Amino acid sequence: MMVLYCAARATSPERYVLMNEPTIRKMREMGLMGMADAFKAQLDNPGIYESMPFDDRFAMVVDAEVDKRKTNKYNRLLKSAKLRFPDASPEGFIYDGGRKIDKASIARLLECRFIDEKRDVLVTGPTGVGKTWLACAAGKAACRKYKTVRYIRLSELFAELALARETGRYTRAIAKFAKYNLLILDDWLLYKCSRDEQRDVYELIEAREQYNPTMLCSQFTEESWLARIGNAASSEGVIARLTRIDSVRIRFDGDSDMRAHRSLLMAEAKV
């Protein structure tokens, strides 16, 4: 009786919400947060939605749930990608003339077709020209397409695999890194590899080949990679796989310091 009395004295939108509160609660219990919010919004604004056909109103509620789930999935993928520059984006990439980059090549890269085509990406150039920023922008673009992404510096990868080797989880660790739709290895071959690290590179690239592409960011040209990884038979196989003719190549030339440029832009934005 108390509920009916309160409902009777309530305004029209409040009455609608009160009568449908069990339905909204069930939606939330089932994890249909988008539908629940959209349904409540319709109840809160009957003057806007009452004249609409039921099919249209129901479609709006379903669309809200789909959009909510897509947003949540994207946010989870972006968080798990662990991008070094999470604010990097395809829209924010700066086509600076000092780096002598091909705008069309960058635009194609950021479309992320190379992931479905399973083509590795080799990004090379001097320190500070924006290789990591571009890789993170590509990683974010891939997340928008609901691809699994992981960014990691090569030295950090070696440390993680070394620990896995000591604790008997090496095979599992390789499998974890092999499954990402896009693996971004930054500071590729910044230091010469030990024997264990040679094996790590071989096992990882072997596990990912023909399944998922790898993006490598390095300040060294392809021609020097074999000497830096080590002249083992396995190393030759790794380099041959990564530097195939169909691999995507992005080369930064020039001496543009994008770190200083970004710092300047950030300082100007605060003024």
C-alpha cells in the first residue's frame, strides 16, 4: 500500500520508473547495464519517447547495450596493451617534415590491415624521431578494431622470460606472448643478445609466425640485426622471417626530435 500511495503522488516520470524498477534491477543483475540505463532514460523522459513506436524504442535500448559493451571491451584491450604512450593516437600523429616520412605509408599502417594480412612491421630510425609514438598509435588503432595488443621493450621481455625459465613457466610465457594479435617490441636489439636471449627471440618469432604479426622498433637498420642478435643458425632463420619482402617497412630519416616537440606542445597547451 505504501508503494502504491507513493507512486500515486509521484510525478509521471517518477511513477513510470517506480513501476519498472524490478525490470531495471533484473537488467543490471544480468549485466545489461547499457540497456538498463537507456530504458531508465526513456522512463525519465516520457514526453520525448512516448510517441515513438515500440520497435524504435526497443532498438535504441539494444543499441545502447551494444555500444556499452564495445566501449568496455575497447577499454579492457587498451589497458592490457600497456602502451608506453597511452595518449598516442592515429589522429594525433604529427607529420613533421624533418623526419622525411611517407604520409601515405603511415596512413596505411594506422589502418591496421597488416594484422589480418599477418605482415610484420619494421620501424627504424634514429633516437627521438617518434618510433615508439607511432607504434603506440598503431596499437591504439588495433585496439579500436578489437585486436589484442601488447607493448613491451625487448629488455623487459627478456627479463620476464628469464624469470619464467627459472620457475618452470617458460613454455607458458612464450605461448602468452605468441597469442597477441599484435606484439610491439620496442628498443629491438638495442643491446647484443646472450645465448639465452637468442633462444628467446627464436622461440617467440617461431611461435608467432604465420599466426600473428610483430612490430619491431629499432634505431638500427635491418642489415645490422644479425650481428647484434648473434651469428647462430637460429638467428639467421629469425632475421629471414622478420625481413621478408612482404614485411611493412617504416623508415624515419632526418634529425627531428619529437620528444622536444611534444614537450613544447604540452607546455603551450597549459598556457
